[in-house]
Amino acid sequence: MNMSGLSGSDDLNGMYEDIILDHYRNPRNTSSLSKPDLELDVNNPFCGDELKIQLNIKDDTITGVSVSGQGCAISQSSGSLLAERIQDSSTDTVIHVIEKVRKMMKDEPISDDDLDLIGDIEALQGVKKFPVRIKCALLGWSALEDLIKKP
Amino acid sequence: MNMSGLSGSDDLNGMYEDIILDHYRNPRNTSSLSKPDLELDVNNPFCGDELKIQLNIKDDTITGVSVSGQGCAISQSSGSLLAERIQDSSTDTVIHVIEKVRKMMKDEPISDDDLDLIGDIEALQGVKKFPVRIKCALLGWSALEDLIKKP
Amino acid sequence: MQFDVEEIRKDFPILNRKVNGKDLVYLDNAATSQKPKEVIDSIRDYYMNHNANVHRGVHLLSVEATDAYENARIQISDLINCPNSNSIIWTRNATESLNLVASSWALDNLTKESNIIITNAEHHSNLVTWQQVSEKTGCDLRYLNISDGFDLSDFENLIDEKTKLVAVTHMSNVLGYVVPIEEIVPLARKYDARVLVDGAQSVPHMPVDVLALDIDFLVFSAHKMLGPTGIGVLYAKLDLLEDMNPYMFGGDMILEVTYEDAKWNRLPYKFEAGTPNISGAISTGVAANYLMKIGMENVWEHENSITKYALEKFRELNNFNVIGDNVTQRRGGVISFTHNKIHPHDIGTILDKQGIAIRTGHHCAMPLIRSYGVVAAARASFYIYNTLQEVDQLVEALQDAEDFMV
Amino acid sequence: MQFDVEEIRKDFPILNRKVNGKDLVYLDNAATSQKPKEVIDSIRDYYMNHNANVHRGVHLLSVEATDAYENARIQISDLINCPNSNSIIWTRNATESLNLVASSWALDNLTKESNIIITNAEHHSNLVTWQQVSEKTGCDLRYLNISDGFDLSDFENLIDEKTKLVAVTHMSNVLGYVVPIEEIVPLARKYDARVLVDGAQSVPHMPVDVLALDIDFLVFSAHKMLGPTGIGVLYAKLDLLEDMNPYMFGGDMILEVTYEDAKWNRLPYKFEAGTPNISGAISTGVAANYLMKIGMENVWEHENSITKYALEKFRELNNFNVIGDNVTQRRGGVISFTHNKIHPHDIGTILDKQGIAIRTGHHCAMPLIRSYGVVAAARASFYIYNTLQEVDQLVEALQDAEDFMV
Ligand SMILES: Cc1ncc(COP(=O)(O)O)c(C=O)c1O
Ligand SMILES: Cc1ncc(COP(=O)(O)O)c(C=O)c1O
């Protein structure tokens, strides 16, 4: 029995990349907004992932964002990556980012420009090898899409 | 393809013995009694076998019996054999005969005396090789038992 | 694909079986079909290599089992040209599919004002189920007589504004007669009635396109279409399923449960309570694939040519009567028959001795059988692996049976 | 028979499977069990050699299939010491068995005056089903808290003259705790309440004697006891079954049908509408036989020794918490646990990479899981083929997971 192979597992390391683990251990933008313009709680009752997303929007720009919750490393780090990425972005850009993230998780080809656009979020790529976990990775993004597109 | 094997099939010939086929083609005691003391219609809705049994009983003796119906060769010949056998028998003997017939159909060992008691009915033995048909063979006998034992 | 019955026969291991020393001639396909090796192998493969409970599992076996289970749903969608696999509910058999519709749709949508139309040739599953709905709701149950074939004006006379459901067999398991669904649906639409098609005998044997036919509900069983026992399908339009209440309650069909209350899961899971027949679904997908590879048109053609041939042979026989032989419209590979003197049971036993498996009895359509003045009939029914030579064997054996018995 | 786990392992082909390059360590037995070769072979043999529809057939295959199907009913009777195999109804799974009792018995026997007692540790199948009965009849649904074990005085306080049903899990699929049915039945009898036992987790793992326990209803699933998916069992006392209305309507469950009416068939067929899961029943019989050959006492002993060993190991781990570890009464081979920091999902994924299959989530017992202040838990569950060495592998992998994630 060779358990020392664990940290040598490429897939695992691919999924739990340093960036992911960093965002999981130290999630960004978690303090709640005092006067959010938009707010949504989402959860996945099957595995218990929960996220609360709050936004301040001014002149089509995200001027404030808070993401907090509890759940697995993937859902929580994905939420933190999300918060980091959309802060100060225009809503158009955000819609664009959401689209690219979905594309990436569906394993569709994405261009270098797209990769530039999503930045660190590329770290979520590794989750594709674990189909049941894709839901976790997308939990926050689906919620964000609902929030942004609704009004 | 050798279909001529049919009349050479031992099992088939064992089931459709000459006695059986004879009773099937020329059933005995079919004309109904004018004043039956006991009467019962039985049927097996699954395959459509039907029998009507009528009895006249005097001083614990079967003085008249009529069995008529429609259905497969086994149920009808068994009914005819039944009628022939119980005519003029005491009800005690009839109960005895029923018991032996059941025993035979369950493939339990029966003595030479028992065989003497049931007579031609022994011809039904061949049905044992066709388990789904045993129901047909016993249809009349179960009805007779109900009739005799009820009062 | 070229249809080559000898090649197809090689796929069915049971055809090598000897019965009473003779080669098996299996002509009881309307009761259940035999299974090709790849269906049998898929069951074995599932249990040898992938077995796990589906959904909710993060481990590899569970992911594999779930993928295969859901993939089978897509294969079934393809078979009946269903646009969205969420419309495919796995049940135990056609009978359960019917009971599901009765309980979750009909009981909530019918009243003593309404009526249901079925035909006089229904299988008990599509008859007793609606008798019960009628008893519980007080709705009227009307019978369309199709003993002489479908007659549009009969149907027009029967249907009215209060008709909420037309539930008809697509192909009678006694008469072989194929009901023209394409004539039924437009009229039903006019009266806003829903159409349920009992496809237990049609889906295995001919192309069935739920979209083109615009069917509301379709039910069928895997075991009659080369698949395993213990699994069936309910197809229904999504909007109907969305509005319907769950049929059974338990694991998998819920989204969230508290001690006070529960929220239902999304389609199709709302209707799949408890651990499903996973190997059953997967191997049903394989069966559907096998049929699609052959092509349902080819299946129909092959069976049709056998049936035509057999009907001609039957007409040459004395004392044998084919039930429903008067109907010359489209008919599938089912021939029910009686003999003037010999009881079907005896015919069945004698044929069995020759290795020929036919069915005898009321074929779960008692009132129809009785309407022909008999209580039982013999039935030969065909599938892709049957041959003209087997028809010859059947006919000769019938002749011999007559010689033997009469 | 001497219990030799290495011999037993040879009977389970899937244990040779590699998962992510490692030997499979299957610890998800409470979700579904793996199948021994003889069970898998019996399915294959059925389809290769005997496949036919049951009952009503005079041909040899049908006779063989019917005999095997009915013989399996007797094997199941033997397993649970049921005196009459007509008390054994084949269903799809434990969930359907529960829904059958709810629909055909409870709805007809409960009113808004009555109450049902269940525990706070029920699987959703034995919870949502009764919530629905409560909603439909207006009856009260009472929860007996067994988080700290069964307490007779709690039960005494809950039960009264209006209690018509006590429906309890025999062994919790989360806590592993075995509810003492022998303490429940006498009190229920006193109040004339019926006792339903959810044996989904007990029948596969310990001796269950319906006669000695005097159970009214027992439900379980084949797939958790070495059998196939898609088949389950309802045991009920004959007099109860006699009085109950059919659950589904269709072929096989009727005796006689006219266009106006139908008469139900005798037990057990009254409750088995449509073509049953024939291969499923037959191979379930084989599974029951396999278990009886080993001896249910031996099964229980083996799993108990593994569980005790595993619980000790867990107590040595930091940051891992076993749910329900406070209960020291009889418990079976189920260990649910959480980590102070790592989410069960991550634990599950990391263990899967080591070939170790555990389950994560709410285990279809959401309100119970939530009562421990968590929304999900990881669960390792054992069966006859698991070894102490596998427990070591599990514990080491958990340690490694912690090192990796925290
Ligand atoms: C205690 C308990 N009851 C009922 C069930 C339901 O079993 P099934 O999904 O086979 O119907 C399960 C299985 O998850 C269980 O563990
Ligand atoms: C026309 C028709 N409908 C329904 C059924 C019922 O199918 P199952 O017994 O698989 O539920 C049958 C099969 O006998 C059938 O022939």
C-alpha cells in the first residue's frame, strides 16, 4: 500500500491547485456589504454547498462584491476567485467572464484572449476531470448570472 | 425437421393416454340430472376450463352424477373419469379416492391397493410431467371435494 | 444495414437451446422477447466492473454507473425521437407506467363529468387501470370497438368536450392490429383530450416517433424489446410531467427534506423514488441501440413478411381460425388462433413437445377474447430472429396436433 | 461454515478492479453492495437458457422461469423466517414496498384522529412517505428521538391508543445504530398499533426473524444484500395483505376481467401487476442463499469486528468526528463522520484517488444530518468482503487527506 503517492497524484494536484487551496484557506472579499444593491443565497442541498453573493453596482460597474459561505474547497475557492475577478469590472465584462468560465468547464476550446480574461480562474480547469464536482465549481457563477441578468 | 416423432413422444403419449383421449372424445355421464341434491360450477379463468358437477346422494351413496363442461382434454377427461368412478360409491369411498388422486398428482408413493381403488384414473399420472397442467387435472376433484365435504 | 436473419440469430444465445430434444422455436415474443448477447453482456459488465449506486456519489464507480444510467435515457429518447431525455421516466414495466399516469395525472385531472376513451382490445393493464380511475373519480369509461379495425366516425361519435383522455393500444397483443394513432391525435386535440399510447407491442416492433405523432404519454416495457425484465418507460410531454405530483416518495425524488416538509427534485427524478434498476436501465439502452442499428423499419418489414406468410399458411389449414383475420389493415407479428375442437392448452402442450413455444390463454385481454365466443386462444408472435422455416414448423406441428388429438 | 474473508473476496469479481490505478476498496455498502459471481451468473444463465414470461405459459421455458421465480420467493421466506411465501411481495425496492404499504394500507386505515410514530433517524423513504400519508389523511406524525439510542420511556410517552403504525428503521444508514425491535413490538401490541420495520440496512447484515420479532410489515431491497438492482421485498402478515387493496392494476394481478369490472387474483399476485422482474427475483433468491450459506450470524460478527476496529482507529484521529459515536448500544457496519475543516466532498474525492469508495452527502437522511449541525457527512460502510487492512487503508488515506488539504 503506497499512500505516499497522494501528493504525487497529478489529477488531484490539478484539481486542488495551489491557487485553489489558497483561495479555499483564505477566501477574499468575504466581509458583507453594508448596503448591497443585489444579493442572492444559493445552495446545493445535495452536498450542502452554500454561497451568499452581494453586489454593489454603479453605472454598470461592480463597485463592491462580497462572497461568503460554507462548503467544499471547490465551491468556496470558486466563489472567492469570482469575487476577486469581478470587483471593479463592468457588467458586460462580467457576463463575458461567466460565459468563458462555463465554456472552460464544458471542455470547449478557449482562446488565449479568453484565458487572459479569466485570469486565475483558469485554475478551476482541473475540476473537469471530476465531473460530479463541476456543479460545485459553477455554483457561484450560476448565481452571479442570475443576479446580473435579472434586472 | 422430423415431425413424425410426435406420436412417438413418450411423454406426450403418457399424458394423452388412450384412456384420456377416449374420455375426452366421449365423455361419460354428461346429461344433467333432473333434481340434483348438490351442484357446483367451477372454472379456471386463466385457461378457461369449465366444469359443472351435479350429484344425487342417498344414504351416503352417490346415486347419480353428471359432469359436463368445456376446456382442455385433461380437465374434461378427468371430469369424465371422475363421474365414472364415483357413480354408486359411498361418500366415504369418494373422499378416499379424492385423497389418493391428490397423492398421485403430487408424485407421492401410492400402494397397489390405492391403484386398485382409483382404477382408470391412474391414466392421469402422465400429467405430472407437465406441471402447469396439473391444475387442469385436479379442477373437478377440487370441486367434488368442496361439494362432498361442505354439508 | 442489410437485414440478415441468420446473422441476427447468432446474437441470441438461447436459440441454441434444446427443448424436449428439439431446437427451440420461440414464438412467444408478444409475452417477452429473447435477449441478444450484448444486452446480457452489458448486465454482466455492469456488475463485474462498475456497480454502484447512482447520483450523489463522488467515487469513480458511482460516477461511471450514473453516466451509464443517464446515457441509457438518451438512447431511449433516440429510439422514440423524444426531444428531451427529461421526458423519459424509468418505471418497472408498461403496467407501472400506466399506473403512474392514472395516479399522478388522471386522478387529479378527471371528475365525474369527464370521460376516458379506450378500445375494446386493450391489455388488462390499459383497461383495469382506467376502470379504477373511473371508479375513483366517477368518470365515464367509453369503449371504441376496433374488432373490425379503427373507424374514424365511430371515434367521432364517442369523443366529446368531456373527453379528457384517449388511452389506446398502439398494437393489439391479440389481434396484431396497429391502431392509426395519426388519425386519433388530431381529433383528440380538437377536443383538448390527452392521448396516451400503450406502446408495449409497438415500440419493440416498428418506428414510433412521439414528436411526429404528437403523443402526450407513451408507455412500454424493456423486456419485450430485447431488454431485461423489471424495467419500463414512461414518456410524457415535459409540461405534463412538470404539473404532475410525484407517484412514489423516498430517496432520489426529493431535493430537500425537513421533519415537517419536503421539496421535490427536478425531472425526471421527481418520478424515480428509491434506488433505480440501474443495470436494467443500462442494458435497456443497449437493447435500444441494437434495435436502432438494425433499423426499426427493417424490424417491421421482416416481421411483416413472416406474418403475411404465416397468415396464408393458416388459411390453408382446416379447423383453425385466426382471431381478427377480418382486419386487413396494418398488422404486426401476432397471430391468435383457435381450433374448432382442440383446446388451446392442449395445442400448447403438444407444440411444446416439438420445441415450439407459443402462448395459450386469454393473453391478458379477457373481455376481447370472450367477445370472439371463446375463453382462450393460442398465439404465435414473431420477432427479428424468427424465420419462414419456423413458420413451416409451426404449421406442420399444428397439423400433427390435430391428427393426434381428433 | 467457517468465515474466511479471503475466500469470500474471491467470489466478488469487482474486487479485482483497479480504480485510478489502485485496488478498489469498496466502502459504500450502505448505498449498494457488490455482487458475488453466482448472483451475476444466475442472471446470465436465466437470459441464456430459460428466459420467458412467467405464469400462464404452457411451454417449457415459461415453466422453468415460473418455477425459478417462485422458488426465489421461498428462498427469501427462508432468509427472514417467514412461514408462508405468499407473504412475500416482489417490489422494485424498499422504497416501493413502503409506498405500497402507505397507499394500500395506511390511506385506508388512518384518519385525522390517528397518529404514526417514526424515528428522527429515518431514511427519506421511510419519512417522506409518512409525511404524505399525514398530509392526505390529516393524521399526526410523531418522531421518536433515537440520536442517543432507543429509550423505552420516550417511546411510552409517545405512543397512545390513537397510534396505528410504528414505522422504524431497523438499522440507521447514518448512525449504524440497531433499533431494538423486540422492545417496540410488545408495546405496540398493547396499543394495537402495527409495526413496520425498514430492514433495508438490517436484512443484509444480520439475522432478521419476522416470526420471532412478530413484525407486521418488513421492507428491504435486494441490491443492498448482494442481489441485483430493481427488485425489493415487502413482507406482511397474510391477514393484512388479504384485507389490503391492490397497489397497481394490470396483468397478472387479476383473476377475471369484464368490460365492467375486475376480480383480483390471490396472494401474492394481487400485488404484482404486470410482468415482474423475473431475473431480478431469481438472482435475489441466489443472493439470499449465498448469505444463508455463510450464516447471518457470521455476517454480523464479521462486520462487527471490523466496525469496532474502525471506531477505535477513528478515535485516534484528530479533527475527525464520528456521528452518533455517543451511542454504545448495538451498532452495525456504518460509520458516518465529518472533519472539523475539510468538507466531506473533498474527502470523498481525495479518497477516490486512492481507490477508496466512500459516500458523502446527506445519505437521504437530511433532517438527521442537519440535527448534528452539518449539511453533509462522509460515510464508510462495511460488508462481508471488507477487511481490517482496508480499514487501515481508509484511516491512512484520511490522515493523508488532512495533510494535503489543511
Ligand atoms: C434505512 C434505509 N431505508 C430505505 C432505503 C431505501 O432503499 P432503496 O433506495 O433501495 O429503495 C435505504 C437505502 O438507501 C436505507 O438505507
Ligand atoms: C398491449 C400491451 N400492453 C401492456 C402490456 C403490459 O406489459 P408489462 O406486463 O410488461 O407491464 C402488454 C404485455 O403483456 C401488452 O401486450
